[in-house]
Amino acid sequence: MQVFDSKKGGFSEFLKKRRLGQFDFSDKIQHELKIIRSAVIAKGDEALSFYTEKFDKIKIDPQDFLIKEEDKQKALKLLTKNERKSIEDTIERVYGYHSKQKLQTWFSRSEDGLITGQLVAPLKRAGIYVPGGKASYPSSVIMNAVPASAAGVNEIIMVTPPSDKLSYYVLAAAVLCGIKKIFKIGGPHAIFALAYGTETIPRADKIAGPGNIYVATAKKMVYGDVDIDMIAGPSEIAIICDEFADPELAAIDMLSQAEHDEMAVSTLISNSAKLIKEVGRVLPALIKKENRKDIIKKSIDSNASLVLTCSVNESIELANELAPEHLELYVKDPFEKLFLIKNAGAVFLGGNTPEAIGDYVAGPSHVLPTGGTARFFSPLDTLSFLKRTSVISSSPEFLSKSASDVKFFSEAEGLGAHGKSVSFRVRNLKKKL
């Protein structure tokens, strides 16, 4: 863990070095994935079976890709009453938040008869990738699928790596989210299947959901052929604290991020030297009590930072430079400082709002921009699954009025036919008068 003092500098340079080339994925991985992509495009389901056996060590025929209805119902039955209620309540809360974001089709007419507007429509099909591996992520199902549902997406399909012990929490969450088709396919070949379609898996218009470096690289490779949510780097949190913050709570919030994986980034920024010293003191003891202590320790040792500033406002300036995925504003007057925040995926206000509230139950999707991309990216939400189409209708009056402007631009750009497409129409209008 590194400690910085803003008076002495160093944090900005450290941040720049850490961010440099973070999304320049390995040439070796990209070369390997180009081969897999070509195979999936050319051979479809056959390639999916081959790579599933190669990478997951599970032999699966195409007719078994789709999870059967009885398996989905079994997953629901395995839930306790309280577990089902937790999932359903969260789905309802997430849907309620995202339904407020939906845009409407609109039109506007000017005095000279120009009609402009915007058609708003949901995507036809969304593909959700839910990782397997070491953990089960029912929350990932909800946070990716429900915004699409709120947008009105006609069909949501899901892919997830096959396993002898496929999480019934994940299956149950998918069923309760209204996902009809769930395929036992994971890894980069699943991303290529969603992007290009196979005999069994239909092509999606957008792919959302987290994954390992191979999945992330595959998503980057298919972007343009299909839309994606974003390129996700390691998960991260920044915590702005003043002297009123509880050091132990701030420390445990750092650990809640560090336990994701060894690459997770935890940064605490404070104008209180006393608090920073106390956080540094309590961290080791807290780490020892956690089940994932080995992962947490590597994350904290390699990627955590404590930054001392001169004021809360300076802390916020540094946080804006950091542009973190999660930003906790753990200060006395968080709402007064909120509008100073310019760059963050999500902001958590006050000591009663740990980042875990947003991960699981608050309502906004926890799919957020990482690696400083909150400077220009937004969270996954309803708008992510809506497409907008511009509408233009010109009246004779506006056509005549704008002819000289069109002529100017077309001549300046050497595109004469553009100007003539207007001037010929204006000439014809004058003949009719």
C-alpha cells in the first residue's frame, strides 16, 4: 500500500503510470481469440462444443446448450422464502429506478414548417454474460437484465459457463428477471456466439456483463459488429473522508472492494492525517478476519493508496482526476459537496451508504465505468438499451429559406450535388407558383 501527501505530489504521476495502456490487451490473447472467433463464425455450435470441452473440460452437445425448464424450476424451488423475497424485492427496486429513465419519442415544428424529432425504440435482443468461476453472481444477472427489461427490450438471453454445480441462485435470478433462454456456454466463444449467432444461440444487438481478461478482450473485438456495455478493467473504489469519518468503517469499505480480486483498486483520500494513520493501523487486523484474506492482502499491498490532502475540496479534486468506478463521499456534509463531483460511476453519500448498498439493493445498476473512464462513460442503464433515430421533415418554405446555406456548405466541401439536390427542388417549386 502506498501513502501520498498532496503537498509533496506523486499521486498524479502514480495514477498516470497505473492507467497507461490499461486497455491495451495482450497481442497473444487477441491472436488466440481471432482463431476462436473465426471458428465460431464458420462452424457455429460445433465450435462452441469444441471450445467448451477444451477450456471447461465439459463435453456438451448443442441440444444441451439451452438449460431445460425443469432445471430452472428446480432452481426456484431450492430458494428459501426469504432468499426469493430478497431477489424479487431487489428486481422490483432496480426496475423502479430504471423505468424512470426511459425516453419518449418527440417532435417539434418551427414557424417556417421544419419538423424535427426523435424516434425512441428499444433494442430487439440483448445478450447477458454472467461469469462462473470461483463465485456466484445473482446480482450481476439483475443489474444487467433489469435495465434492458425497463427499456422494453423484446428478448433477453443469457450465457453462463457450464458447471456440474451451476449456481441455482444465478438460474433463479435469471428466471425471476424474465429471461427465457439461458445457455450453458461461457468464455470468449460465448461472446462470439452472441455477437454473430450460431444455429442454437441467436445474435444479440448488445452484449452486457463482466468476465475475465479473455471475455473482456472478446467484447472489445466484437464492438462495432454488436454493441457492448463497456470495456471493464479491475473494480475500484475511492473513499473521501474527513475527520468525522469512522476509520474502521472506511477501512472495511476498502476491503469490500479489495476482495473482488488481486487487481482491485482501493483509494482513501482524506484531509485528516489522524484518520489516515488510523486506517493504516486497523487494516492488517481486519484483513486477517476475512475469508478471502489472501486475495485482499495482495490487492491492498499492490493497488491500495492512502492520500493526505489539505481540505475536503482538494480531496474531491483528486477524486475527479481519479474518476473512480465507486466514490464514497464519507464526510459531514455529503449533499453540500455532491455537485463538486464531476467524474464517478456512482456516488455513495454519507457514512450509512457503503458501496455494497449499490452493488446489491439500492436500484441503480452496479455495472459502472472503470479505470478512469467515468470521465466520459456512464453506468449501464435504461438508455443503454434504447436507440434513437433522428426525424426530419422540411416544408417548401424551409427548403427555399435554407437553399443558400446548403449551397455554401456544399461548395465549401466540394460536394456540388448536395447543393443541387436542394436548388433543383426550389426551382421546381417556383415553376409551380
